[in-house]
Amino acid sequence: MSLKLVIRRLLFLVLVIWAASTIVFFIPRLSSRNALRERFGELARTGGFSPADLEKIIASMNRQFGLDRPLYEQYWTYLGNILHLDFGYSLYRYPTTVTELIAQSLPWTLGLLLVTTILSFIIGNLLGAVAAWPRAPHWLRAFATPFILLTGVPPVIMGILLLFFIGFRLKWLPLGGAYSVGVVPTWTWTFFFDLMRHQILPGLALILGSVGGWVLSMRGMGVTIQGEDYVNFAEHKGLTGGRIFRDYYLRNAMLPQVTGLALALGTMVTSAIIVEGLFGLPGIGTMLNLAIRANDFPTIYGIVLFITIAVAVLMTIVEFIYPLLDPRVRSS
Amino acid sequence: MNTILVQDPARPVEAVRLRAVGDGGPILRVNNLEVTYYTDSGRAKALDDVSFTLNSGEKLGMVGESGSGKSTLALAMMRMIKAPGRIEGGSVVVGGGDLMTLDAESMRKARLSRIAYIPQGAMNSLNPVTRIGAQMVDAVKSHLPREGRAAIEARCKRALQSVDLDPGVYRMYAHELSGGMKQRVCIAIGILLDPHVIIADEPTSALDVVTQRQVMETIDNVQKAINAAVILIGHDMGLMAQFVDKVAVMYAGRLVEVSTVREMFTDPKHPYSQALISSLPSLGNKGVFQGIPGLAPSLLRLPSGCAFHPRCASAMPHCTTIRPEPQVLPGGRRVTCHLYDGEA
């Protein structure tokens, strides 16, 4: 890949992040609600201070958050802050910063999301590849069908079904939370296993819901590739079935799937947000849920923007990996 | 078995680097090979009782219309007929052993090392995502697992050089090569393990005429160097005439005539061969070319008796009812036609 192309891609990444941050800045301002007024109004009702004091407090808070300045000034400050990943203070959990909130919840989401995305990508593509491979045993090829059917089930429904049957009825696995109540997170095996037990159901909900998509697209691709001349010629060369499958068939059928992975990252984040809420995991999704309910817009910005940047960066990385997989892209 | 052994007097014996083939008899004997495709609309006999032999160093041109069974023959010899097709019977004896009796793993090892197939490689026969070298190395490695890395690489580069390619092609990708170069790479892969028999399936289609000639000369040269028997499949009678020793004509899954090139062009025996030859343009013969009337028959609904009789100018009453059997004429030519019933 030429340097020019790398620079162009990086510029495009910056453009995407700018566009996303601008949209994220202006959308919550269109709402007529005021987070400060709601938060302190609540305090005023319970705390018993006068409406005049309330107005004073809100005015001073507005000054402190810069909300009294013109919108374009706020926008500039905001863009400047984003450059060093400073998303400001959470209104709802003041004085915690949004960056701190993200840092707290990120490992939970990242762990769940990375593991499930990678697992479902690998499982789905292998199953799909096998399903389209004429020399694979029939029972193995038939294995793909149930997963394709599961694609129609949204992750929420899948999560609820898993919770009901495996968690509630069979009581095999816990119903929610990141780890058992009363357990203190430590670097021990006991804690690790407790943690894993809580991750199985949400992970399963995400994997079962997304694996079928990979199976379906990979099988479609595989049907085309298995009839290609170079796969036939590989057999004429007397190669073993395994080598033809891996180096000639899978290697080529994988190419569009890698692009698909970049596209799927966004969807996976959305699913994770919903599933986290369902299973009560303290990840980014749950955090975003709370922030939306509290109209805590610095936190909303922060999280949405963070997710956008993360997905855009991951997509750019995938785009840089692609030429390593396909030499034809490298030279053009 | 009906076999014919035609020696080419034009080939000087010294040019042939002899290899141990036993008694010097035929290196390839195909006997009564039959292939049927079981389709939803019925059974189609794509190869019907096909027999022929080839000596080391001999080149056979296989011609016939599309659907006459040329490519099916190539695939059957490689034992690569896929469902719904099935090899129903016959034998393919290469250098003493019958390929049809081998188990799957032995057959895998026989491919490329005993019988090699050169595809129409100009378009799509090379893996687009790995280097040419890697595709040659894995071919060698799957047959000679104990050969060292350096020896394999040297062998591959030798093969590239023998098809007049720069050894640098070893490091290149398929999309960096021209159509002619890709075809040469396929030839180089075909000769990597010095096979006894090389089948080249329309190696020059999709190439321009100059490149066609170069590719044919390349096949000619490497074939001489390893003294393999070559089966050249194609439609181009003119190109064939310049390179092969014998011509076999296929029609509706049967071999209707096998003759030397000279005999085929000067005195074709089978009416279908005659029609093929008279349809060729030549410098002396200006005017209207004679096409062959009618269409190639569907294998699902073959005419009774001789499959060619509805299109045949010399058809006799019993051609419509009695199927002709292959017969060897005096002089060794082989024809499947009732016209020569008394002559065998």
C-alpha cells in the first residue's frame, strides 16, 4: 500500500470522527430538557432550599460548565477537548469525569465484545466454509443450518430465552451481574471462575445471535470459491484435502468476510449495549443507558463518541490489514 | 484390446531422453473407459467405451465439438469426475499400474507425479492470493514431503526456466503476469515431477495467436525434455496439426477415429472427421466452407444406432439401428463406422 493511500485513509478517519463528534454535540442540545435544572430541582424538593437559591446554583453551574457561553464557543472548546480525549465532567455523577466513567466500564464491554466477536467470527466462518465444501462429511455440513435459523432471533430475545431456561428454570448459571453479590474483585482463580460463570449467558446471547450471519455469508462465498479453477487445479496438483481447503478455498473465501468484520463491529456494539442492560453488566452499554435516562449529555457525548472513534479506528485497522491478505489490493 | 502403436518417423531418436519405462511399450493405455452423469432429466453417457494407447514421447490431439466428452475424458483419467458423474468402468494404465484401482490417497499421489493436468490457465487457474512460488512448492511438497526447502525451490525455478520464464516469477503473484505467462506457469507446475502423461486441456484458448504458438512450442519442448506422452485437448485443428503426432476425434462420448496427423488431413476415414477436415479453411481452397449440418446431439437423447447418422452424408439404412464398433483398419488406423465393416 502506498504512503499516499495510508495518508488518505487516516484523513478520512479524522473526517469521520469530526462528523460524529459534531452530530453528537448538537443533537442533545435540541432537547428542551435541562439536566442541571432537573438534578438540582430534585435536590431542592428533598433538600429544602429556596427557588432563588436554586436559580443561583444553576447559574453558577452553567458558568462552571461553560453552558452560559454562545453555542459556537462551546463547540470550539468541545472540539479542542476531544483532541486530548477530555469529554468533561458527568453532570449526573459530578465530579467524576466522563473519561473516568468510560475507563471504569470499558474493560467489561471490551472483554465481552472482543471475545464474542472473535469467537462468532471464527465459528461462523468455519461452519459456513464447511457447509459449502463438497468434500466435507454430510453431518458436519448439516451442522450449519440451525445457526442460520438463529440469525432471525434478536440478541435481546435470545438473552431473555437463555435467562429464562438456563438461568431461571435450570438454575445452571447466574441470572445477572458481573460477579456474585458480596464478592470482592481480586486476582484469584476463584474470582476468575465466578466472573466467567456470569459472562457465559451474555456471551452466548451475543454469539448465537451473530454466528448465523457469518455462516450465511461465508457459505454463499464458499459456494462460489469451491468452483473456481484454482481450487480444481489444486486438486489436479495432488494436494491433500486439508491444504486445498485452507490455502486455496478458505483463504480466498475469507477476503470479503474480513470487510464484513469491519462492518459488523458497529452492530456488535449495539447488541452489546442491549445485552449488557439485560444482564446487568457494568459496561459501557449500561453506563450509556443510565446517562440517557438522566439526560447527562457530557456522558452521552463521551460514550457515543468513544464508541464511534473505537469503531472507526478498528475499521481503519481492518482496512490496513486487508492488503496483507489480498495482494491484488496492495498493488492497485 | 484394440491398440495401435504409431511411431513418428520425423522424430530423431537422439532428441528423446529415454527414461525407464520397462519394455518401451505404451506408457498409457486407456481401456473401455465409461462415464455417466446421472442428471435429473436422465442418464447421460459422457464417455462410451473409450480406448486408446500412447507411447512415451507421443502427442495425441483430442478434437471434437463442445460436449463431445473431451474434457470428461481428461477428468476421468485424473479420476476427478464429480457427482452426479460417475466412472462406470474401464481402466487407465499409466506406466504399468491401473489408476482406477488405486485408493484415494494413492490416487492423490499419482496426480502430478504420474499423470499431470495442465488447465486452461490463462484466466483463473492460479490462486490469486499466494505467490507463484508457494503454489509450486506445495505441489512438490505434497508428493515429496522429505525434500529440503532449497531443493524444492531449485526444482521450481528450473521448471520456470524450462518454460522460458524468468525465475523471478517465483516471487510474483498471478495478477502480475500476462495470460501467456500464467499459462506457462501452469505448464511449469505440470512438469514439476516429470510425469509419464501430461493432459493439456485447451491450453491455448483465451490467448492471442502469437502467444498460442509460443505456448504450444513450450509444451512441445518440455514434453521432449521429459519424454512424456501428451494429450492435447482443443478445437483448433490447425494448431493441432503443427504439434501432435496423432489425432483422435470424439463424437457424442465416443472415439470415432484415431489416425496420424498426416492420414487425418489427407485421408480422413470417418464421415465426421471428413466433415471436420473439409470445414477447415486453407490457402488453396477459396470459396464457401463446408459446415457440418445439424447440431451435436444431446447425450440424454442420443440417436439410435450410430449417434452421427442424422448428420451423416454417407449414412446407410443399418446405421440407424446398429451401433458401430471400433475397428482397426489395415495400417493401424482406428475407425468406428459401418462404412469400413468389411475392411478390418
